[in-house]
Amino acid sequence: MIPDDWIAHHRDKDGELLGYLRPVGDRFEPVTLFGHPLAGPSDEYDAAAVLDSVGLSYLAERWRLTLPDRVEPVAVQVVEVDPDTVRLKNVGHTGDRHFSLPVPTDRLQPEH
């Protein structure tokens, strides 16, 4: 579940939720809908600008999911995100698998 102190950031044009501003001391870190940092901490204006610039493009990217029973991460793509869960689909060669993780999660890293 998204922590209460995270600030939801919405796109001005249509109100779409783009991510969150996570407080870090007196600064803010822009994070995805599932809690992955998009940049380091900065003032609130600059952190919000990162989310505005990136938009939801990170949802279309491939991610690497670490699993407790595997040495190598699994290539996945985000299928759906809500404030409690991120749902993922395997896009590698290890079969058609789906995963659900609680939000926020630290088990996802960008593939690039």
C-alpha cells in the first residue's frame, strides 16, 4: 500500500496519476506508481517536473524482477498497477507467467 506521506502527482491536462513524490528529509524523490525512483531527491517543483516529463512511459518499458528462487532476474512488463499491487507478465523465454507484488516494491529494476 502506498505510504500516507507520499504525495500523489497528477497530470494537469487530464488528472491522470503519474506517480508520487516520496519525502526524503526536506526534499522529494519522484517515484513510479509502484515506488521505483525516477531521479534523486530534489525540491518539490523539480521532482514534480520529472514525473511530468516521464509521464507513464515507464509502464511500457521492460523491467527486471528479482525472485527469491532464481539467481537471474526475470524480464517482465507491467500489466496493471493500483495503490496496493503491481501486476506483471513475464516477457522472457521461461514461459507465460504472471506475478503480483505489493506496492511499493524494491524487486523491480529497469531493464536498460
